[in-house]
Amino acid sequence: MSFKVRFSKPFKRSLRHLVQKYRQVQSDLESAIEVLLFYPDLGKVIPNTSGVRKLRVASSNMAKGKRGGFRLLYLVDKEKCCIALLFVYAKSEKKDISRKELESIIEEALRE
């Protein structure tokens, strides 16, 4: 099964923010996305979010591995063979994403 990747507006905004501080974030995410294309269910499902998944992504700019790297939030639509990237953030900047913020991101991404 061949999946397509869709970049939502919230994802693009969050990536723009990270690129200013972490120069290698794009290549780090490209590697993670390549893996997701073959294993879309790799990330852990966030409870009560209709299937939003969170994937740990290692950072080349930080010597902390996956644990202290980035968090990639995404949705998988197996019927449409599509992976929608919703948001990405640095674990060092934000421990976790609030339920309210996540709902807002999902709502905006689904309107596209």
C-alpha cells in the first residue's frame, strides 16, 4: 500500500518556527516521514483524539536522541492512503501539547 503525505497549515507553521532554532529539523523529519510511509502505525495513538498519533523523532542538533528530540503529530487515513502531518514541536520547548491546542490543530487541519 502506497501512502501519500499531506502537510497541514499548522504543521507548516510549527516547522517554520523550529527551522529558526534547529537547522537540521527538515532532514530529521524527512527521515521519519520515509519510515512512516512504510509503517504508518508506528507512532503511539493519543487517547481520545480520533486516532492522532505521536512519533518521537531524533534531532541532529541536540545530542539527546529520540527522547529529547521532536514530537510529530499525525493522522493516518487508510481508506485514502494518506498521512496528514498535523504538528511538530521540540520536546525541550514543550513537554506536551494541551488537549485544547490539539483540538484546535485537528479542527484547522480538517478544514483544509
